[in-house]
Amino acid sequence: MDEQLAALNDRVATAVEAWLSSPRDAGVYARLVSAAEARRAYLAVQRAAPAVVEPAGGPAPQPEIEPEPDDDGVVQPVRDLLGGDDVRTMLERLRRGG
């Protein structure tokens, strides 16, 4: 977390504490709303900024994932992967340590 976000979080937390102590005070509530809006605005800018900058040579190559020798690429039901057991039965067996 960066320093500015930490400061905004602290501002919101302080405003919440003040509002919880005086929930009918309009000025306290206004500070809470102001703090929350400032934090939202900051986070919106952070989300809009590009998260990853690609290196000058382009994106890094992704490693090839080798399939397992017995993997035919077909999606199998979980029941088949568990040796034919029902999923609940398998979970119970795992919970018992067996």
C-alpha cells in the first residue's frame, strides 16, 4: 500500500470513529463523506492507471505447459478423478485422514 492510500485510509478511519461518537453531528458526517469520496477518487485513478508496463522488447514469452503423459486434454468429471468415489465421500475420507 502506498503512503497516500495509507493516509486516506487513516482519514476515513478517523472520520468513522468521530461519526460513531457523534452520529447526529452534520459536520462530522460531512467529514466522513468527504474522506470516503477522496479515497474513492484516489482508488479510481489507481484502477485506471496501467498496472503493468511491458518491457521494450514486448511481453515476456510465456512458458509452454507440457501436458501430463496420460492427459488427453478431455475434461473429466471430478468423480472420475477421485477413483469413482462421490465427492462427499472423498471429502469425508480426507477429513478422517484416510
